[in-house]
Amino acid sequence: MTKEDILRAYLEDDLFIEKGYLKEGEANKSKWSSTTNNNLINVIKLAIEGELTKESPNVTEKKINTLMNRQS
């Protein structure tokens, strides 16, 4: 399974649309290499990348916190 497949598997969850985090069809348009202003997608990408590279959960957490602080 590629990073793109994993990302799509997460984003295709209906809960994201029901809660208004994603618009209908946005999950299918998302590509790993594309940039987005959607924080949810960016956080999921960081988490997937961290898991696949076997980085420490603390490092992944710090990256996510840094991303979220820049967006504030």
C-alpha cells in the first residue's frame, strides 16, 4: 500500500464529510504530492509519513503541533 492509498483510505471515511471536515468528493481529489489548506489532510499526511518512516511518536507530535501553530 502506498502513502497515497493510505491517505485516501482515511479520507474516504464518511465521518469526515458528515462532520463537515471535508466536502463531497474532496477525498478523491487529494493527492499526496498536492498542497492543501485543509489542516486535517496535512495532519493525516504527517502522521502517515511518521509511521512509515518509523519516526518517534514525539517527533511526529511536535511536527503536528508546529503545523497547527503556524495555521493559528
